[in-house]
Amino acid sequence: MIKKDEIDDFGSCLNKSSDNEMLFVLRAHDIVAPIIVRFWIELRILMKKNTSNDPQIVEALKCAEEMERQQIEGVNSNESE
């Protein structure tokens, strides 16, 4: 997800969360972010919370792929971690 799109979408995960709910954000420039997203996908499927075809899982996989693309292309390279 793109930050602006997430904020603008009233049905997004960010906007569905309650005001007091803890959130954890992974940024594309963090080298472990796509690895963590793929691990989350595996756990969701293993725990039978999702199947590999669920829109939530498909979106998460696309997110991990886009994070990797941005890392390769140096998007956000003005910051280091």
C-alpha cells in the first residue's frame, strides 16, 4: 500500500483500526520488510486464517514484491538502515 492511498481509503486497515489499537508499520526501505511480509503470509495460511487466493494475501504478496522492487531501484535510498 502507498501511505497516501491508505490514509485516503476509509475502508483501509489503517482507518479500520480503533484509536487505541497498536499498529506496527514496515517501510519499503527496511531490508527485512518484504521478508517479514512473506512470513506473515505463511503464518496466516498455516493458521488457516487465509488461503493463498484471499485478496488480503494477494495484496500482501504484491506489497512484498513492490518493496523489493523499490529496494533494488534505490527508491527511498536517501535513508539508510
